[in-house]
Amino acid sequence: NNRNDCEFYARLDEVESQLDENDFIRVHQSYIVNVRYIKGMTKEGITMNNGLFVPISQRRYSEAKSKFMKYLNIDE
């Protein structure tokens, strides 16, 4: 474990409700990402600045794309 890691148990829905919806995007049943660290987005998933690829569900793609575009100040 790295010093910045912190383990806890909670439902992801509970965690999501406590995060700023402008900074975080729920992209999958199992993943929430911080928009500040997104390098790119496709329908298949999100590439983070550190190279990590996070899958995105079809159901969540449109909302995730809209939030990311809003963060980038790009009109759709």
C-alpha cells in the first residue's frame, strides 16, 4: 500500500453521492473517475493521464461524455 491509499467498505452509490458531480463521473457500475485526470474518452472507455484504461458502460457513455465536455468547456 502506498501512503495515500485508504481502504474502506461502502457501496459505490454511497461514495458517489458524497463526491462533487462536476469533478467525478460514474462511468461504469464499478468505476468513478475524476475528470481532471482524463486524457481521452471513446465509447469503449476512458484513458487516464497515468495510462490506466477504465471501461465505460454503454448506458453511462452519453452522460459521461456530456460531463467531460462541460469540464473542457466544449459545447456539444
